Amino acid sequence: MKNVGSLLIVFALYSQGLLAATTKLSAEESGNDGNSQSGDVVVPRNTKWLAEVDLTQVPKTPVRPVGSGTCEDAKCDGSDNDKCFESCGNKALPSDIYGCPNSQEWALTFDDGPSNFTGQLLDSLDQLNIKATFCVLGSNVKKYPEFVKRAYEAGHHIASHTYSHPHLMSLTNDEIIYEMKATEEAIRDVIGIRPTYVRPPFGEADDRVKALMKSMGYKILLWNVDPTDYDVYSLPNAAAKIQGAFKAAANGVDTGLNSHDEPGYISLQHDLYKSSIDQVPDVIDFLTKKGYAFKTAAECIGDANPHAPVIPEGRLKAQSNAEEEVKPVDANPPKEQPASLPPSPPAQEEKKESDNGKKNEPKTADLPSPTSAASITHPSAYVAFFVFALLSLLS
Ligand SMILES: [Zn+2]
């Protein structure tokens, strides 16, 4: 990408994702994806979260403002990739996940949701008994908790995509921690687990961001197939373009995104776009006929525990006062029948999520029913039960 002349191209470059150090950018996840989350969303902040993260392994490299990594004459040959990260993509680390390591395996992943199209997507996946990975935004988890619960209980993989979809490299360590912990809290309040995979928005993450994510217990999940639904979703031929990207990869065409040369694929779509979700049944049909088996991103790399039990608050070193204690849960979601869904709420602009600086107590009113394996139980319930049992015995 040497001809970065127009504003349009500069904007496109801002949206680029992560590529190998020796490859130039092609189409990737975009900021032009219909969400201006980072500008509209207030990210909950709880200073207690900062003390929970060990920063000793995080490089003290400077914050990189958006636009500071664009080079008009980027070589992208490894010599200037770091400086020109927005033109060339960040350096791929061995631990970064791009594709499935086994051939004939495919992980469908969906970013930026949930949205009011996620129900349709879950219907399609249910009908075909396919499990996928959902990289959710914490802000949208709060807007559409029923879809997160349904996806989790159906056996899908829930990963973090941050709270407000920022350019992470432009944030301080503290701001990144708030993004991740606020998302963890939103997910925990709905399904009682902590995600262990993160897809950095725009695929942007340098060594500092990756080390920080690792210290918080996250694996970096990227992709090696990108149908660029964010670019083509409104085109008359969106269906052909989106399906074409899947077919090309399945037919062995180099996607230009496979930094680790894995023979299996992890594809990137967004459950923000109906025209992208509409292609899922046909894509699954085509890839199935090509011999691909569908797995979640975690499954395809052999990870049997894609979600972590929530750490009880009492174990946190930063605990200073009484918090809701969260009962650890089985990281494997139960295969329950999905609950019937309420009507999808209309898409609406984010107004506010919570008050900055205030403690963010878990909202017990929002918690799932105690019969769910993903439920969170207040310790006082145990005390009440114990007292009741004791009185029963004595009477
Ligand atoms: Zn995204």
C-alpha cells in the first residue's frame, strides 16, 4: 500500500488489521463497519481493576495515536513494519492465532455484536448444528444480553472484542484494562464466565497491547479469511462478494492474511450486517461440501476450555471491601434448549453505560436464574440455606 494519497485510503488504512511482518495489508476488519463505538460509548471504570493486573511483563513502549503508523512509502518488508503499523500491520507473534492448525477445519467468527441480527444468525447456526465464535463488544452485551446468553448456552464460544471498539494502541495501559475488565463484567453478569480470547479491534495490537492482554489471561485471536463484509455489505452484489471470499480460500487462493500458514481457516464476519449474516447458510453448505468441519476458534486450536470461571472476588489481591462473591462455574456451557427470545430491540445509539469512576457492583437483578449452570450465587444465599437447614434439624 504505497499510494496512500487520498483521505479515503488513509481512512481505510486506519481500519487495517494484523498481518505478517513481511506481508502488506489487504482488506481487513474496518473501522468503517457501522460502529463508532469508541466515540459514543462511556466505558465503565473501576480503579480496583487496575490493581488486578500485573504489568511487570508489559513493555513500556509509548502509546501510539491513531494515524501515527501510516506511511505513504511503507516497504512493509520487515524493516519498517513497526513504524508503519497502520500501513503494514503489526508484527505477528507465534502465539497469535490466525487460522486453524488442521486442514479441513474452519472456524466462523463474528465480531462487533451482539446486534439485532444476532438472533437470525443463531437461528441459522442452530438449524445446521454449527458452533461459532462470537467476539462481542461489552457495550453491546449490555444492550443484547439475551443473545449472549443464548449463544453461550447453545455451545458457542464467547470472546472479548473490548467494550467500545477503540484503537487499543492509542490507549494507555489503564484505559485498556478498563476496556477489558468492563467487558468481562458485562459478560460475567450475563453468563457467569470470563472470556479468555480477545480479538483486538481493527486487528491492531503491538507488543505492549499483546503483553497486557496476556497478563490479563487472554489469547490474541485474529483471522486468515476476510470477506470484508464491512466494505461490501450494502452493495447489490454483497452476497456474491462475501461468498466469493470463502470460496476462494476454500479453493486454495492465498488470502494474504495467513501469517502462520495454517491449513485451516478462521474467517471474520460481523453480525452487524444482515447481508453478511444472510450468507451464512450458503457458506456453511459450500464449505461442508468441500469437506470442512466447523469448530469454534478455541476448538480448532485444541482448547477445551475457551471460557474461564470467574475468579471469586475474595481471591483478588485488590479487594478492599465486600463485593459480590461470584461462584465459579463450569467453563463448558451446558447444552440447554435456547430460551424463547424476546423481540429484538431496535438498534440505537449508545447513550451511556455507567458512571465513570464509580464502583461497578454486579447487578443481581440482571443475573440469570439460579437454575442455570451459568448462574451467580450470592454467598448470603448459602448462609440462609445453612441456617434454615440447621433450624430444621433442631426443630
Ligand atoms: Zn470489530
